[in-house]
Amino acid sequence: MTPERNERLTTVLNKRQPDITVVLENVFDPHNISAVMRTADAVGMQDIFILNTKIPPHKKWGAKSSSSAAKWLTVHQYTDANECFAELRKRYKKIYTTHLSSDAVGLHELNLTEPVALVFGNEHSGVSEEIIAMADGNFIIPQVGIIKSLNISVACAVTLYEAYRQKNSAGHYDAIKLQGERFEGLRNEWGFLEEE
Amino acid sequence: MTPERNERLTTVLNKRQPDITVVLENVFDPHNISAVMRTADAVGMQDIFILNTKIPPHKKWGAKSSSSAAKWLTVHQYTDANECFAELRKRYKKIYTTHLSSDAVGLHELNLTEPVALVFGNEHSGVSEEIIAMADGNFIIPQVGIIKSLNISVACAVTLYEAYRQKNSAGHYDAIKLQGERFEGLRNEWGFLEEE
């Protein structure tokens, strides 16, 4: 690895945020998953959970495309909701779903500086009842227009950039947050990846 | 118009924000334009400017699609940058472009509570030098990942929802901001539109 490349990868790893993740529950369209991954990389998210209980596991996410962000993320795939949540509970303090319930709070009222997992559901049916029951609360992206639904990639981008804003204000990007072993592991792995 | 529909349309009109707009300069892909319009509607933006100096004027933006937001917006089309800016200067106090210059500020440092126009450029070449020279400043969406470009629909959604956050905190959605005549004109026009 050239010193320049090592420095570039290290700069990105220094900003990675292991205390936030997105869970995509039965999200069907691989383009939506790719778009979410791209935004995840952009705000420094490292881990993403793909939970497919109702649709077959995805084989890839355009992973061979030159613009794919998947290879720079750690993708956790589950087909069992309980197993997925057991792992989420080990890593994150709160789990919120995007769901329009009577007690849902607006995105901007969430505290996204604590360790959180944010669940986005299927394009048509949304987050399942099972997952809503297991989570700690629901949030919505406020909308005041005529058309009442945002594409999942847009909803997720708006959410992740609100997390970026809060975390940046709280100094989360000023300190290295990846643990040493994990940091070294990812740097070694990334050394073999091609950048476009 | 039924009373219910009148009330629904009035509720949306009450939240419309005539003091913010997006200018799409030579944005090529109609899907990107449609996606931007959808987010614009969602945050209560009413006016959108389409400035095509290097590509032919767009004939439509999927306007016949059932999910099109175009019909709920006031679309201002220009082929001349000076004419476009003359109109923008009448309506908005500041014009900012998305452009990575040395003096660009981060999105979250912009004051989006004053009347602003936000310019997004062509998918490949970005905002033109001509427009950058005419604007009041440049901003960027902060990115800390490996891949350094966000899709325009994502970049615009993140920007418009930051505007929503700031404007909502400042009480902009609590008072009716459309002028009486314009309010009535839009309500009459909307009465003839089909909702999906």
C-alpha cells in the first residue's frame, strides 16, 4: 500500500462510527439497498444489518458495480428476527423503527448521539408488526406536502444526515471510535479493495 | 370540492414556504428532477426553477405518472441564466450553489431561515462557472466516507430537510406564508388536480 493510500484509508477509518447502524427489514429493491449503503458510507457508518424474513436473502447489492459502497461496509445478514435483535441489543442502546404510529416522534426529536439502530421496512408494507413490537419506539420523517411517502433511499439519507449533524455537533467525528483490533482488521481488508 | 378535500388542500397550502427554492441547472435525468420535486413537496417548497442553458428544455418530468409531484409545484423554466437570476434576486435574499470550492461552507452552517435559492448542477459537470460567479456562495454536503459523491436526489433531500429543520425550529410552519392572492390562486388550481 502506498503511503498516500494508507493515509486516505486511515482518514476514513478515523471517522467511522460504530455506534450507529441501519437495519433494512425485507427491503426488496437492490437499488434501494445500494443507495442506502452509499449514504451510510458517506456519513461514516460501518455496520449495516439486512434482515430478510419474508423475502429470500439478497445475493449481492450491485457489489461488482464500480460505485458500490457494500464492500466498504460490514454487512450483517439475518433471516431470523430474534437472532438479529439479540446482536443489535449487544451493540446499540436503542432501536427505533420508521413507522407512523400515534406515539411516533419526529426525526429531529430523536437523540442520535447515543448508540442507535434505525429500522427501515419493506417498500410496500413498511416495518413488520413483529419488529415494531421488539423495538424501543417509532419515528417519522416529517412531511407537510400533498404526497405522503418518500422513497426509502431518501428517507434513510435524511435520517443519516440528521445523525451526522447531531454527532458532529457532539464531537463524535473528532475522536477515533473504532476499537484498535477492528480498526486494524478493516485497514488490512480495505488494503486489498479497489477504489474507483 | 368536498369540505374534506378543501380542508386537506388548505392544510398543505398553509405550510407552503415561498421563501425557499431549488434551482436545477442543466440537470439531465428526469428521474432526478422528479425525485427532487417529490422531496420539495414533502417539505412544503412551492417554487422550483429549472435552468437549462446547455441541454434542451425538459418537456415533462414524468408529469403523467401518478406519483408526480410536478403538478403541485410552480415550475419556473429558463434557458437564459441572466433572466433566471433576475427573477431569483427579486424573490430571494441569498443564492448558494453546491460546489466544492475552497471557501465552501458545510450545509449545516448555512442560515436557511432567510429567503434562499439553492442551486444544484448537472450530474457530471456540477454547477457551471457562470452560475458560481453569479451566486453569493457555495456549500457542500459533508462526507467522510470512501466514495465522494452523492446522487443529486439524495443531496437535495438532505439539504431540503436541513432547511425544514431550521425553518420548523424558527416557527416558519406555524404561520401562513403564502400571500392571499397566491394562496387563493393555488387553491383554485389544485381543486382541479387529481390526487393519487
